[in-house]
Amino acid sequence: MKKVCLVIGAGAGIGGSVGKKFAAEGYHAALCRRSDEAGLMTMVADIESEGGSASGHLVNAVKENAIEDLVAEVEKIGPISVVLFNLGAQIGYRSLEDTTAKVFELGWQMACFGLFRLSKAVFPLMTERGGGTVLVTSATAAVRGNAGQHSHAAAMGGRRMLCQTLNAEYAAKGIHVAHILIDGAVDAPDTLGKMLGPERYQQLREAKGLEHDGLLLPEKMAETYFHVAHQHRSAWTHELDLRAFSDLAWWNHAP
Amino acid sequence: MKKVCLVIGAGAGIGGSVGKKFAAEGYHAALCRRSDEAGLMTMVADIESEGGSASGHLVNAVKENAIEDLVAEVEKIGPISVVLFNLGAQIGYRSLEDTTAKVFELGWQMACFGLFRLSKAVFPLMTERGGGTVLVTSATAAVRGNAGQHSHAAAMGGRRMLCQTLNAEYAAKGIHVAHILIDGAVDAPDTLGKMLGPERYQQLREAKGLEHDGLLLPEKMAETYFHVAHQHRSAWTHELDLRAFSDLAWWNHAP
Amino acid sequence: MKKVCLVIGAGAGIGGSVGKKFAAEGYHAALCRRSDEAGLMTMVADIESEGGSASGHLVNAVKENAIEDLVAEVEKIGPISVVLFNLGAQIGYRSLEDTTAKVFELGWQMACFGLFRLSKAVFPLMTERGGGTVLVTSATAAVRGNAGQHSHAAAMGGRRMLCQTLNAEYAAKGIHVAHILIDGAVDAPDTLGKMLGPERYQQLREAKGLEHDGLLLPEKMAETYFHVAHQHRSAWTHELDLRAFSDLAWWNHAP
Amino acid sequence: MKKVCLVIGAGAGIGGSVGKKFAAEGYHAALCRRSDEAGLMTMVADIESEGGSASGHLVNAVKENAIEDLVAEVEKIGPISVVLFNLGAQIGYRSLEDTTAKVFELGWQMACFGLFRLSKAVFPLMTERGGGTVLVTSATAAVRGNAGQHSHAAAMGGRRMLCQTLNAEYAAKGIHVAHILIDGAVDAPDTLGKMLGPERYQQLREAKGLEHDGLLLPEKMAETYFHVAHQHRSAWTHELDLRAFSDLAWWNHAP
């Protein structure tokens, strides 16, 4: 029975690429997303066509028991060894006035409460098996709050602290939580592409994209996700950042 | 009509002391807490007996419309010029296993969502009047997550980012949000006292308390709260910490 | 005999204004700078004309024994109770190529080694007297390194850590070191004014200056410096930031 | 001609292990340390006996032109593609009183000025060749200052900011500077071993050592160093931490 890598938030960007990488390295990739069953099944088929093992799971993570049920379901396929928690709460610029209580709460439910619920569901299983890994895709909003980011930053800032409390309590029991801060635009058609619209997305890709590696390329990011998940337990990384070589770090301004 | 300082979370520690200080300096202190009407009324009476102006408001901040209604009610007394947002989410050490989803959510509702709702309710009024101040009592858990602090740290970490998004969007409109990180034990009978029990509280106070200033004294902290609220707009502080001289900062360990 | 506030780096901006404030509150202000004796003496005369007590000291702080001798000299006037360490290492944008080893070292000598030497000289005196305060004017470069800031950022980053080691070792002995991060342009003729030239300085002042408080006004900043130096020892601030209401914090970008 | 990995600070711990790893992966390892020629030559011989390529260089990095000459010398062997800057400034607990100006300066010369000089010497070569990598071994003292760490923390804090200024200026030119924060005790006979003495070192190793991976194992750390040096330029890490699974992160305290 293969070890399982569960991807929560398996879109065509980071989630899909990480799932593919783990499948290529011998894991069963359990890919979970909220919608677009056809897209999900294509990802599964792609992995299988290259000899890998994968399954697709349509789940609305904020529904009651959704994450808990997902963990139970996937455990039947094999022991969950790695989870990629890849749910974000980015909704673009939204002024305070335009940020409803509902939107603010939804951001928290996805990005922060979701990780809490996942941990409650999967840590007992991992602890019993002597260990496991949770990779958390994070964003710059986890470490600084910009205008128009009320929902996003509050959710991600809470989540970063949660990653720290989880490591503080579970690292010594063998569970490794890695907070991977993505500090730049990812070349992903179903997040960046949606946010910009197809035309501007194509323009951006052409301007600073594939040829110049000016966007974060998901399949390259997946290499680091995989590495972190396989660090020897004597040398674990809790926090790291990723950005394209041509991006200024979030703490920098143009001179 | 006096300017109003609204204190959300007016216990016998920081909240009450800050309310008292602002009342002594000419503000009407609108003191709000969830329970203990007798204690609340004693605080109001104390302020009035020294010639100050105060009112007491029993409010359960997590109830729907509670904060919104409170702002409306207090505005009838006078224009809210300063708010002290003093709700915490500290529940002591609680392992992941013992932290229920309900507790986790409640922490967020109090400490993070509460500030969001307050901002939605009071910022339009302050903006129209050309400015205002929100003092936010924060805790070490806002900047690092320890074991057993899942609910607390996730709520406070989110709140710190929210303070940054609020300043980024509203400082230039004259609203000053100050994140005041309390990094030590406060000499407060109804938080620390409750957490420790009366006997251990008294022991702690005697060991490192009043004589040695080894606990943060709320009436001294109130001086800094008041100062920050009255900084000239050319020199505002967004983030500061407070600890007793004999406390090691959170980033230090004993050598 | 008056308590002494020693200002190391007493230019016409923060240093001079803080000296003036302390003098107005009853301290002897010992003003120290490297050059411009006439300007220094004018500052002393200004303070004295308002009934205050001050002295001027021309010192090149990087010279061997300069800081040590200065402390000894000023102690003859009265006990040094507060030091403002106001030496900076800002030299504007300087590419790596254009940053000589000499410039890099000079930045460190002024901004970092200077504080170390001051601490070695004055802490024994303060400890013996039961306490004292060192206010350190810091800059954004202490917490993030931008292009062209090699010398400045390395010096200020080291200095911030030094402030932490000093507090960790001496706070419990009554010495309060406060790291005051200035995150914006200060309305100071002999730093900003020099950097920009008289015409652009005047333009900037008019554009966002006095009328709009869009520059940090030294005499307003001095209020906070004075407050921090007089916090009760049960509630000390180790780190705080100051910026104009209209400035974005260093961690923010325009949306 | 093989690509060269230059290791500055090639002791028996991180430096030697990283050199070995790069040699095993096809680089020439240029190993540089200050003393113990015999030990250095043994490391070179070990690498060669496994079919790798290596050279030993005895250099006192703080001497004038030492780093500059080293770079020139090593460039004759092959183009320097990766540098591991592994000089530390840890001298154990040293009170302010016991920290001489000389010691304080030496720490800065090794840990901070040394990296500046290296960058001045090697960046022009790397830029001309289209890129390169500098891996910087850092310590917890770079992000927080404890008592007795005056020299160490000031040097490392300055160095972290320097890494940021270097990335801000050179990342877009293809030079990747990675700040690798080691947050725990490394199983290294010639640093930890020396600090503790042979008996206590052996006790510590037995208590939490090899069997339990409770010390950072250099050969495992080297895997991450190598990975970071080979990240695709669309996904670079600027800052990451490493600690043993059983270590509490520096920001945590035991509950």
C-alpha cells in the first residue's frame, strides 16, 4: 500500500504540481478541490498515464465535517503521510467598506480554521504512526498586512501562528509542519489567470513569464515542497520563503 | 459634550485603568464588559466620585450586532474619539486535543472578528470627523505560537495583521491604530487572579509584585496607552511592546 | 545638581529637539556632535535663553576613547541619567560596487560599535546608581535591507540585536534600552536637508511638510522619546516605531 | 573544468559536510579554514578517496586581502559557482563587562565584514558569468539578542541585513544569497565539542545525539544546503531555518 500525499486545494498551480511530483516519486496523490470535477479528473488521468497513482475528491472544505470525512475517506486508500494544505483566502483588493463580515469569516474558515480542523483529524493518526508532514502554502499576507487585505491577512496571519503552535506541540512527536511563504505571483491559470483575466494573464506571462522565470513556476516550486517533506528529522525547516529571482522580497522597495 | 473613550473589555486590569486615566484627563469613559454588573458599576462610581464622567455597558461582544449596537448607543453620549479594544482570547494551556472547534472559533470571534466588526462600525464615524484612535491590547501570542496556544495565537496573530491592514488603509485618513503588545504578566485580579486562583495570585504578587514592579501594573501601563493616543499625527507609533523591567522579552531565554 | 541627558548626535533634527525637551523638563542637556561648533553653541544658547541648562561637546565619536572621554567629562556636570544615542549611518543609495570597505566599516563604527562603547562606559555608572535609560534612534534599515543600503543596514541590523542583548542583560538591573525605529522622512535641515539640497528640501516640506504633518516633526517625536524615558519600570517599552500618519509602514506597498 | 564550491569555514561540522556533498555531486570543493592543516588535508583526502575533487586552503579571513586573495586563487582551479560562507562569531556567554572592544570587533570582522568582502570579490565574477549562489550559515542570534551575546548577535544581526541588501541588489542579476538560520546545537566536534569539552560533548551526544537525532546532523543539513543552491531561479528561498525535530524553535518556551 502506497503512502498517501493528500493535497487540499489541488488546482492547476501549486496543488496540482505538488501532487504530480509526489505521485512521480511513488506516493498516491489524493487530490482534493471544491469544484471543476472535469479538471480534477484530468489531473488524476494525467498522473495515471505516467504510471502514477492518484484519486480525485470534490470537497467544500468549509462545510461541517468535510475535512474530517475527507481524511477518513483517504485513509482507506492508504496512510496519509504528507498533507499539502493549499487553501488560500486571496480575494484581491477589497476595501474595509467592501469587506463584508461574511467574506471576512469565510477567509478565516478556509485558511485558518481549515488547518485547525485538518490537524485535529490527521495528527492523531500521524502520531500513532510515529510521524507525518504538513506542508502549508502561505502568502506574504501572513507576515504583513496591506490595505485591502483585511480578510486575507487576518486569516493568513492567524494561520502562521497556528503553524507555530502545532510545531511546538507536535514536532517532538514526529510531525513536521512547514510554513512555505510564497512571495510573488505564481504562474497558475486558475488563480492568477482568473484574477487577471485571460488576456492580461497572457500578457504578464509573456512579459515576465516562462522565458524569464519571472513568475514562480509551480513545477519548480514542487521540488522544494518535496525536499522539505523529506528532510531528515535532525534538520527540519519550519519556515521558508519562495520567490522568483527577479522579484523583490516583500520587505524591499525599489530604491 | 465630552469626547468619548470606549473601552471594550473593561475589567479590573488594563481596561479599567485605561478608562480611569482617560476620564481623569477629561474624556467620558464608556466602559463595556460582558458580565459582573456590580463590578462595572463600582468602576463607574469610582470615576464619578473623582469628578470624572463614565457609563457602564454590559455587552457580550460575540453576539450578532452587539458591537455595532454598542457603538450606536455610545455615540449618543458623545463622539467616540478613542477606542480601547481590550478583548483577549487567553484560555491558558490547552492541548490540540483539548481545544474544541468551538473554543477555537470563540477565540477568533472575540479577538479578531470583534476588532473587524468594531472597525466597520466606528471607522466611518471617525473618518467623517477627521480622525480617531484605536488602541489594541495585544499579547506575545500575536508574534509567536507556543504549545497549547492554538486558539489564542491564531486569533491574536490574525488580529495583528488586521491592525496592519487597517493602518495601511486608514492612517492617512486620520485613524491611528496602535498594536500594544503586552509581554508579561499583568497585575490584574480578574484575569491573572482568576487563572491562578486567589492564593497563588497573592503569592505571585508578593514574590514579584507591587514592591518590585515585577508584574505589569495597569495604572502605569495606562500612561503609555494615553500617550500613544495623543501622539501628534506627524509621529505615530503603530507597534510597541510593554513589559516589566525584570521580565525577559519573549525572544529571550535565560542564558 | 541636575540629572543629565546626554545626546550623542545632536543635530538640528531629533537630537536637538530631544535635548531641548529634556532641558525644558529640568534636565541638563549635554549636546554632543562632531562638527559645526557655531550651530552647537546656538542650540546651547537657545536652551539657556529659555531658562534651561545645557552644554556643548564637539566629539568625533569614532576616534579612540572619544565616547569614553565624553562620558567622563559629562559626568562631572552631573550624573548621566538618560542617553540619546542618535548616531546614524545613512549615506543614501550606494551600490555594492561603490561601497568601499572603509565606508562599510565607518558605518559600523558609528552606528553599532559606538553604542557598544557607550554601553561599556556608562552602564557601570548607571548600574551603581540603580538605573538609567538609553534611547536609541533607529531606522527601517535595522529590520530590512534594501538595495544600496549595505553599510547602513548591516550597521543598524547589528545595532538592533545589540539593543536586545543589552536589555536582556541589564533591564533587570534597572537600565532601560529603547529601540525607536523611525520609519519615514524627518523634517531635519541638516540630514534630510543636506541629502536633498535646499531647494528640493523646501519643495518636499511644502508638499507634505509642516501644514500636513507629512514629515516626522522632531519636536513632536521628542514627546515620545521623553515619555519612553519616563515609563514606570513596571511597564517598559523595548521597541516601538514612529512614522507620520500619511506614511505607509515599511512593510506596506501601495495597493 | 569542474564548477567550484568554495567553503569558507570548513570545519568538521557543517562546512566539511557541505563540501563533501558538493564534491560528491560533481563540484570541486575548495575547503578553507584558519588552522589545523592536518585536519584540512584529511578532509581533502577523504573526498579524493571517494573519487571527488577537493583542495585545502589555510586562510585567516580577517587579515587584509585574505578573502580577496582566496577568491583569486580558487578561481584558478575553476569558476566559483557556489560559496558557503560558514564563519561564525559564537564565543559562548560573555557578559558586557567581559566583552572587550577587540572581541566585539573581531566578531564583526569574521561574521559581517567578511561576507561584505567576499561579496565585493566574487559578485563581479558571478555577475559576468550570469549567476551564482552564496549560502550563508546563520544562527538564532541573527534574529534575537540574548544576554552575553553582544558580539555574536551584533555581528549576525548585521549580517542578516547584509544578506537582504545583497539579494535586493543582485538577485535579479542571477546571484542567489540564502540565509540559513541554524536554530539548535549541531553535532560538530570542533565547535560544539570544543565549547563543551570532550566529556560533556559525549554526554550530550549520548543523551540526545545520534540515536535520537536530537542534534542537527551536518550530513543531513548538507542535503538542504545543496537543494537550496540548486533551486530553479523561478523559485528561490532567501531565508529558511533548520532545527532538529526535538528542538523547540527559538521563539518558543516550554509551556
